[in-house]
Amino acid sequence: MKRAILFLIPFLITVVVVVGYFKLTQKISRVTIPNLPSVSFSDLVKFSRFSLAKAPSQSLTGTITSMSGEVKYEERMATESAKINSPVQVQQGESLETGGDGKLILSFDKAAEIDMSSDSSLGIVQTLPADLVFSQNTGVAEYKKLAALPVSIRSLHLLIENNGDVTVSVDKIYPLVTVTINSGSATFAYNNVYNVSRVWKFDAGTTLIFNDDTRRVVLE
């Protein structure tokens, strides 16, 4: 009798496990997965807040208030600049370029004004209310700060925070950036050849020459 009980116990355990397994698989087979709506890539782009064609809604828009000679404009969706014959509005992510006889004045209402000379290039990097950032790698341009909004210029590897009125000139042949502080003050920052950050602040009347190759500054 004892042997029979010992034999039946494993048998009954096996039966319970097998029956439980089949019941579980039947429940799983009856579970239906809901059909989720398909979302295409174009739908994701449609509902995204980012737009290639249009700058952020809170960014400031610049206006060319004066222009003469050859002026080229590259909009956000373009792959190269094109000549323009009349003033346009300029937004974040776009750029301007003047030819040998070109000049223009770009104005951001009550914030900043940029006076570009001939053979100059200007990238409008950021125009958010937190900070106006421009990029200049060729030519001569004068930057006037008209409000408390920070105005910064990146020229080669030199970063300039303008707190007044500065003129930035990039040499046509040598890797030199000359900055003249016409009024107010300006703060300069760059990394030297040892990748150590350097920060300088100067007042009106100062002219600074930055060598982009040696990453050194000379005052005139």
C-alpha cells in the first residue's frame, strides 16, 4: 500500500502540471492584441515642433533695412546662397553674403543692428530672446547692441560677447581676426593650443588681434 501511494504522488503531480499547462495555453490563445493605428514618418514630421522651413516661433526676425551692390541670401531650406535684388526678412538658421561692391544693414528691432561691408559673410546662428548669436568668417561687419539682450559673435575660433558697439574684421589672407571696441565693452573667449580656455574683457578704445593658428591675442 505504501509503495502504491509513493507511485501515485508523482503521477498526480504530473497530471496537475499537464492540465494546468493546457488551460494556460488556451487562455493565451484567446487573448486578442488590439490593432494599433499605423504612424508613418510623414505623420511624425507633421506633428513635430521642429521645422526645417521655419525658425522657432519665439525667435526674432531680422530685416534688411538698407542694401546696395551684390547681396546673396541663403534661406533655411536652401543648399546655396542666391542673389537678391530687394530687402528680405532673415530668420534663425539663414545667412547673408556681400560681393565686392555689396553692403547691407541688418536690423533686429530694438535688439541689434549689423552693418556689413563688402566681401563679408554672416551666419544668423540664433535669434532666440535669450541670446543673439552670429557667425562671421570673412570680411568686415559692425555689431551694435541696442538692448539688454546679449549679442555674441563667433569668428573662426574666437567668441565675442558684445556689450556695446564692436567692429569685427577677418583678414583676407592670414588667419587673423581684428576686433575694435567702438563703445561699451566686450568679452573675448577662446581655447589656446593646449585646449585651455582664455577669457578677456576690454573697454571702448581697445583693438584686439586674434591669431587663429597660434591662438594668441595681441592688443594694439
